Amino acid sequence: MEEKNIVYQNNKIIPESIFEEAKTALSFYPELKDVEIEFRYKEDIKKSFMQAQPRFSNLFKGKKNRSYFIYISSRFLIEEEEFSMAEVPSEVLIGWLGHELGHIMDYREKSAMGLVIFGLRYVTSENYIKEAERAADTYAVHSGMGDYILATKDFILNHSHLSDHYKERISRLYLSPEEILVLVNKLEEDLENVEKDGR
Ligand SMILES: [Zn+2]
């Protein structure tokens, strides 16, 4: 997507279309004022809508000199329904960005080797994913973003046609927006398979 970027706080690069939302989310994290973060659209993010990660080229230059990316997909799927960025309400977007900034808070505490190991575990261990997602949400909630985080989760749940029974189960669990999205899409797949087998 060709779009103008805005430089904010001298060290944040933010696409114009999400500037206001990013600015609001950042206002909850004064600790990140001196941290370089680039928000960037990316075409295909695996099974997700956003993704925070350290910039590899300066990963080993010490905790203070690290910088980070928050990748954002211009669209995402909830069950078979595709949403474009423009359809996502502001508060949902703020909540989602706040969750990603929570990941960066968590990454800041880790050593470079710790982050490499983290990256490897994240892709191989479900428990590790849960732990990392919980840490990100916890940072966001402690920073005062609880209502935004809930708005993000509600958005996903209200746009899926799963039974109330499933929705209730999902919303009772303490899960991040990504985890809920993965679960919703997986449950949908499972339901389809059950229907096929029953035929
Ligand atoms: Zn996450």
C-alpha cells in the first residue's frame, strides 16, 4: 500500500491512515517514548492482523538501542468474512495497537539471545504463545487500556457466527485478540469438518 508516513516523537514512523489511533495507543505507554518503532503495512501476516517484532539488524546492539516493527495487515479474516482496515472501528484499532505495544514492553525486558529463543519457541510451543499473549495483554491492561482491549475482543466475537455457547466460552477465557481470532477461525474449521463427516 502506497501511503504517506508520519514521523512522531522523532522515532515513530506511522502510516497516515492509522496515525490518530497509533498516537492514542502510544499515549498509554510513556515508557516507550524513546523507543524507535516503525508501524508498517505488510501484505501477508500469517493468520493474524498485526505482529510486533524486534528489528533484527540492531537486535544485538544492546537493549537500549533496539528498535521494533509493528506490522499491520490491510485486511483480515474472521471466519470467512474479510475485513478491510477501513471497516475496523477506531477503538478496536487502538486496542489492537495497544496489545502490540504490550508485546514490545515485554520484548524490552528480554536479552537478545532471549528474544531469539523466544522467537523459536513462539512458533513451536502453544504454551509459549499463550504466555507471550497474556504478557502483552497484561501490559496493556496495566497501562490503562483495558476497555480498548475488550472492544477489540468484542469486535471479533460479534462478527463471528459461532454459537452463543462457543462465544461465551471464548469470551470467558483470558485471551489476546490474536488468540481469539485463531480460535474462532479454528472452531469454524472444526465445525465445517464435523458437518462434512456427518453427511
Ligand atoms: Zn499478540
